[in-house]
Amino acid sequence: MTSAIATTGLTKRFGKRTAVDAIDLDVPDGSVYGFLGPNGSGKTTTIRILLGLAAATAGSVQVLGERIPDGAGTVLPRVGALVDGPAFHPYLSGRDNLVRLDAADRTASPADRRHRIDVALERVGLAAAAGKNYRAYSQGMRQRLGLAAALLRPRELLVLDEPTNGLDPQGTREVRNLVSEVATAGTTVFLSSHLLSEVDQICTHAGIMRSGSLVAQGSIGSLRAALTTRLRIDTRAREDAVDVLRRMGLGDAVADHQGVVGELGSAAAEDVVEELVKSGIPVRQAIVERPGLEELFVALTGEGFDVDE
Ligand SMILES: Nc1ncnc2c1ncn2[C@@H]1O[C@H](COP(=O)(O)OP(=O)(O)OP(=O)(O)O)[C@@H](O)[C@H]1O
Ligand SMILES: [Mg+2]
């Protein structure tokens, strides 16, 4: 599988602060890649470098097979981006802002400009508010206009920095649908978020940032597989149950207020339950606990989603 985005040792320092610390991103062609991490973990800084808006301190970057920043001129027209909003003019309407942006794109044919802009406005739900001055837009409307700008032309790659920022739940759902739609049409999507819940349904891959480091990366399936599955047994014969679980290879089995729990490892839950029953232990309930991505995210980024210092 070829990569839409690949970095090696990508590093960005601001003075003594290392905002991005030697990350090796690998965004497969055709994926929807969720770039996750708490506030301040280095997502925007990375994205700005990918788009040639900032220079890396060290490391190399390839986007759609071209080196950045050297190949930015040829590669950027193939990339739609939403980052810090393009420079929208406050006294122009949403529509006229898009006209300006589209006119500045040498590769966009003027003949179908109107149609292109209408479609983009429609897709982000701004058709009705298209004539309003940008200045009078709410944050959610501004975000939508930024998305419309990114979607003006069909692109091979979409890079969206916190596309759901400022949107209400309905808007968030719309962005999710939009991303799925674009991905189905064959565009690779790289989107950042500090909220896993906003992206986990649509992503095929994810990378998790913590304090500038990429602490996990891969397909959603492989990330899930890295999580340990636990077996929880509800029983009043806790001590005996712990013994059986340990004998069955659940080495870390312990009793807690609800019963006993241990990491399943290679043992099959049904075998453990059979063994418990054979040993005369009354099993009221057996639950296989598969932690979700949310737990992985919390485990890797630190609980409480604190701002990274
Ligand atoms: N231009 C800059 N000068 C100095 N420090 C910066 C600059 N830009 C970012 N930083 C620092 O780099 C770190 C990473 O910031 P970045 O904006 O990339 O995080 P983020 O993951 O996008 O956070 P958020 O979720 O809040 O958008 C932060 O500590 C931030 O203060
Ligand atoms: Mg950011």
C-alpha cells in the first residue's frame, strides 16, 4: 500500500520547546486517518508542516509522493486543506469569499465556478447563509465555510485540522457524513481531533499524539487488537475463583468488589468458565470486557485529557 502522507523523524522545535518530536507518520492511500491528541500535543504544528505552511526543524515529509516543501507547488493543488481557515475577507459574503479563493486557483476553470461554489456551499449547509458577510458568521458557520473552501475541487487528499471545531452535534454529524462521502469517492482524508468520539466511527486508521510524540499508529483494527481483553466473573467464591483464573493462565487475576477479573491473554473465556464450574464455583455472570478505542486513547494520552505542557 502506498502512502498519501509519510514522514520520517519529523521534528519541530520552537526555541527550547519540542512541539513535534521525531514522528513517523504513515497515512495509507485511501484511508480516513484520525490524527488524535490532547490540546497542545502538536497536531496543528504537524499539519502546517505537511502543507508547507511551516518549516520542519528536522526530518523528511512526503505528501502524495512528493517531498515537502520542495514539491509543494505541484502537490498542493491536489490537496484540499482546512487549517486555521484560509484568509477569509470579513466584509465579503461567504459566497464571494469562495469566488475569490476559486479565482486564485490557477487550475480551476472559471466556466463552472458558479456551479462549483453552489455545490460546495450546499454540501456544508451554508447555501441559505451564503450571502451574509463573513464577519457576521458564527464560529460554526466560519468552520463550514472553511470546509467548503477545502471541498471546492475534487482532491486526492483532504487535510482537515479539527474540522468539527465550533460545530454543534448536528454540525459534527454532518461533517462526519461529508468525510465519509468524500472518502467513498476515493479521497484520502487526514483529520485531526482532540476528541476521539468525533472521529472514531469514520476512521479506518488513527495516530495518537502525546506531548509531540506519536505514541500509537495503525489501522483501527490493529489498535484495538493491541488492547488486552479482560474476563470478569461475578461470583461470591472469589478466592477460589482467583485460583482457577490464575491456573488457567490469567496471571494477574484479582478479586474486586464485583467478583474477580483477569487479563484473558490466550485462554478462551468458555474454557475458563467451564473450569470454574467444574471446580464447583458458582458463576453468576461472565463478561468478556473488550476495551474500546476510547480507553486506549485515554491510556495513551493520560487521563483527564489535560492540556499537554
Ligand atoms: N508559533 C509557535 N511558537 C511557539 N510555540 C508554538 C507555536 N505553535 C505552537 N507552539 C507550541 O507547540 C505545541 C503544540 O501546539 P499545536 O498547536 O501543534 O498543538 P495541537 O495539538 O494542535 O493543540 P490543539 O488541540 O489545542 O489545537 C504547544 O505547546 C504550543 O504552545
Ligand atoms: Mg491544533
